Amino acid sequence: MTNITFDDKGLVPVIVQHAITREVLTLAYMNEEAYAKTVETQESWFYSRSRQELWHKGATSGNTQKVVSITADCDSDALVLQVLPNGPACHTGADTCFHNSLEKFDETVGYNIVTHLINVIKERKETLPEGAYTTYLFNEGVDKICKKIGEESSEVIIASKNNDSQELKWEAADLIYHLLVLLENQNVSFYDLLQVLQERHDTKTHK
């Protein structure tokens, strides 16, 4: 903590970032006590400037954040907290506080098609727009979705056995899409799946 430069109010700005997706979740502030509690508990603690009190992220909502790492910038007057969130970061229920798009000048830069697809699938489940294929899958239910996953898995195997790389790309994309639909249907977060992979990797790396 001696390397952190707090401002004249005893605070330091903290950028909170998803440790797996690298998405920026929120901007908060810490004082010395919040930093110490974050290190001690390995969960996010901040200082509320409006309430002028310490707060434990998720203490009320349950949307805690497991801290993976803390880094400081070159002047040690700003921090980046990489976390594994247990639910939405924003009080509105959004995954990130930065969900109000203002401008985008190049749609190809920083575009995460998987994140976009997850959001579209979630929106389809909530609104069930008529005529959408994803709506059809949700209406049919888990049996139909699982059947499609079985079919697409078989197509992936056939394309691989035929050494048809072009067909393999198409069929693998279909398989991933239907898997994302299944995860949403079962209320399982794709990011939780990534977290499992990360934990397995970390376990093997540290052996």
C-alpha cells in the first residue's frame, strides 16, 4: 500500500475489469481501509463518496467480486482491479456500468462477436420476437435445443473426418451458437464456463 498515491481526500480511483473477458465493469474509489480489506478478503471493497462510507461490493445484492489481481499505473495514483464477478456489476442489473453507448467510429475494432451473440440470445429469451429462430428454440424447450446440439456435433465430426475445413468452420459455429442457447435456457452464464476453464488451467499450472 505504501506505493499507492492517494489524493488529498485519501482516495484513489479504481477501474474494475472482468479478469476473463477484460470488459470494464465499473469505476470506483478506494481509501486505505478499503484497499486493506480488499487484500485481506480477496473481494472488492470501495469507498462511497456520496455516502462517505466503506462498502463491500455485493454485501446486499450478493453480486460479490472475487479479486484476481491489483495493479497500479505508472504514477501509482490509479488502480486496476481484475475480478471474477458473481453477478452484475451495475446496480441497474447490467453486467457492466458502462452500457450506455455514445459513439462508435469503427465497428470492427474491439468487437466481440461472442459477447454480442450472448446478449442477442438473452434478449430473444426475454422478448421472444415472432419469427426469430432463437425464439423457436426457446419455445420448443430443452429437448429441441439438445437435439440440435446433437445434430450439430455429428456434423462437426463428419466435416472433420472429411478434412473439410470450410464445412468444419460452419458446423462448429452452429454448434457454438446452439450451446450458447442451451446455456441461456438453463440460466448458466457463459462467463461462469470460462471461469471453470480458468480455474482448471490455474490448478494444473500450479501443480
